[in-house]
Amino acid sequence: MARSKSVQKPHADAGIDFIDAAEAKSGLSSKGLSAGTVGLLGATVIGISCIAPAYTLTASLGPTAAAVGTQMPGIFLVGFLPMLLVALGYRELNNAMPDSGTSFTWATRAFGPWLGWLGGWGLIVATVVVLSNLAGVAVDFLYLALAQIFGNPAIADLAGNIPINILTCLVFMVGACYVSYRGMEATKSVQYWLVGFQLIILVWFAIAAIVHFSAGNAFDATPFSLNWFNPFAVSSFSAFAAGVSLSIFIFWGWDVTLTMNEETKNPKTTPGRAATLTVVIIFVLYLLVAISSLMFSGIGAGEFGLGNEEISGNVFAALAGPIMGPFAVLLSLAVLSSSAASLQSTFVGPARTMLAMGHYQAFPKRFAGISPRFKSPAFATVVAGVVAWAFYAVMRVISNDVLTDTILTLGMMICFYYGVTAFACVWYFRKEAFGNARSFLLRFLAPLVGGLILAVIFVTTLIDSMSPEYGSGSNIGGLGLVFILGAFLLLAGVALMLVMRAVNPAFFTGQTLKKGTSRD
């Protein structure tokens, strides 16, 4: 990389001034993305969209209730804590180094190229896994909504036809990839409508469930108890860890607001504020839906009980009719819009991380390509779509329950790269962590505690997932499929990293992005 290019600074009118002299000295540089196009509202909406509350809740309420019972609100609270603590660390890192590479760039600056590369890989793998999952949910709810609209239950069965399912998934993936390819302006326009619709329907669902409970019409009426918020009432630590892993999954996605930092207005402050606002809004919404679902359904294994394994992978599909009556189709459409919206917005994270890795020569140079017309990471976006669809196609064939297994695998990947980034914050700011109360709390204590929680959950989940009974029960040679997937994805990253080191050592020898601290 030419030195003159690495110190170029975008025009002031673009709203970006993050490449100062110190950062240029470290190797940080802009990528050519469309600067100043996203404000606080737009970033928050895209953050909520990426989390996809309707999709994550329908896929996780059942498994979480099965793991921890009525302690689900308490487990959501525990899952929220490390997300908030890590988000604070992310905000500090973004204030110091607003770069679209986020976890990759920050971990490289703190720990050097090897752990930095793996941090970026963890983010890419997590988002590719969830892209496949999102497309799968979109397929299920597309055919369910069509069945409800036309009054023909047989249409819903088309989602169980593997060839049709995989081909429909491809259509969704192509559409989402196309919108993402067109850049942040197109992404914002799509997201405002889709996010607004799903939030309205989820609040409607929660209120309707509470009304049924109050009227004595709930399926398995379970009176609200403050004990639900006690996570220590969970039966075992393994169940606690599984519940927290699922809880972390449902909050995941807020960091997309940081990967847009080179495209936001006021890039040093807007992304961090949007991330914090996103996490808080989602937390309140999740508590409302979890409590109302428990009050209506209970945790039993009956037809509409949250403990019923037959509905655990898609709770809203089962509860929409009993709770919303003739308006059940709206909930199906909300989950469809949620998964479709998140499918599109989730492309933002991996595409910009791969763009940064290509830009700093940690990935092949082709990944640094920018669309001249849309100022988006063109090649990286297409690669993310192709790999995600291929992953889904393989999982759809070999897994008994592709949603459950990919969610649990995703939980491990999230714990890994969020944890690496949290510790990167602690280490990068170590020379000034004890200078004042703010630095101690936000740059040391918060990310340290958040990172430690995630590290414990990662190790516990990795060990537990070795059991062939973990997740859906799918296994290969007696090892649980979730463990195999998690281990394979991490080891594949190590192998690819070694290949890149041999092919192009510039990044790994510190020529393109240098290790340092906040005082360097």
C-alpha cells in the first residue's frame, strides 16, 4: 500500500475527519465508502433491523424457555449485561479509531495481526451463519403467510421441501445482496418501513397475550412473578450457560452501527450512541414479549406451551392464531419482514469487515474493491451472499433442526469476537485506564467484565456442545454438530490466516496496520 494513500483524508464536506496525524501514522485510512450518509436515527434503525427482534424471538423463545424455564426474563437480563458493557467498550474504541474494520482493526491495533485477523474472522463467520439462518426463517414464514392468506395449509408444507426451500432461500439472498450492493441510501429506505412494521406488531402481540391472560383465556395462564428475573434460580450452570448463549444471540447485531462508522455523520460519536440506543430499545422490547409469552403459554410441553419441542424453533407460527386471532397473518408478515430486513442489513457487517481486511492486505486485494456508482463494498457483499447461501444449503441437508444448531453455533462465534474486542479495548487504553473515573469505568472495567462473561460462556458452551445430545441432537461420530461447526469454523480461520501470511505477509509484519496503544 502506498504511504501517500494511507494518509489521504476525505474532504471536510463529507463529514468525516477521523484520519488525524496519529491515526495515519498507525496505518488507518479511509476505504472510499460513501461518507456522511447515515445519521443517528438511520443508524439506530439499521441496528434494530440487524438484530431482527421478530425473527430472533420466534427462533429463541422456545429453546431459551426449555433451558431455563420461567427464568427467561432473568436470563435476558444477564445476556443484556455483557452486551451493554461490551457496547460501551466498542464506543470508546470507535471514538478513538472509527474504522469500518471494527473488531478486526481494533484487535490488530491492540494485540497485533494474528489475534486481530481472528477477531475479524469471528465477525465474518458469525454474520455468514446468521445470514443463512435469516434466509431460512424468511422462507418458512413466506410460505406460512401465503398459506394463511389463501386459506390453504398445504402451501406452508412447501417450506419442508428441501429443494424448494433452498431455491427460495437463494431468491431472498439475491434480493438482499442486491439492495446491500446499492449502498447505505438504499439500505436506509428499505429499513425504515420494515423495522417500523415489525415493532408495531410485536407490541400488539405482547399486549394481546396479556389481555388474554387477564380475561382468563390464556392457554396455560402463568401469573407474573418477580422471581422470573432471578437468573440464579436456574437448575444448573450448564443450563444457565446455554440460556445466556441464546440470550446473547438475540441481542447480537447492534455492532453493525459501528461498521458503518465511515459512512455516518459525526463518525466518532454517532455509531457509539446508535449502538447503545439500539441495545436498550431491544432489551425493553424483549422483556415485554418474554413476560407476555410466559403469562399466556407457560413453559409446559402442551400444544402451545413454550416447552413444546415441536414449536420451539418457530414459536410465533404456533402462537399467532391463539393470541392474535384473525390478525395472525400480520405476525407472520412481521417475522417475514424482520428476517428479510435483517438479511439485508446484516450484509453491512461482513462486507465492510472484508473490505477493511482487503484494504489492509489481510485478505486478497480484490476484497478492497468499491462500487464506483454506489460507493459500497461490491465484491465483498457478493462473496458474503454466496458463502451464506452455500452454508445454508449444506446445513439444511445435514441438520435435524438447522435453526437451533446454527443459533447455538452463532452464540459461540459471537462470544469469541465480542470477547476479543472487549479485551482489545482494555489493552489498547491500558496506559490511560486509571487516569480518571470515566476512563476506568468505560475503558477498563466495563469491557473487562463484559469480556470475562463472554469468555466463560464461550468455553462452557464449547465443552457442553461436544455432547451428541446438544442442540438438535445431530452429531457426527458421536460429537455434537454444534461443536463440530464451531471448531471447524475457528480452525478454518486459522488455516486461512496461515495461507494469507504465506501469500502476502505485509499485514502480518505490521506494514499496513500497526500495533499500538492510545498513547502512541
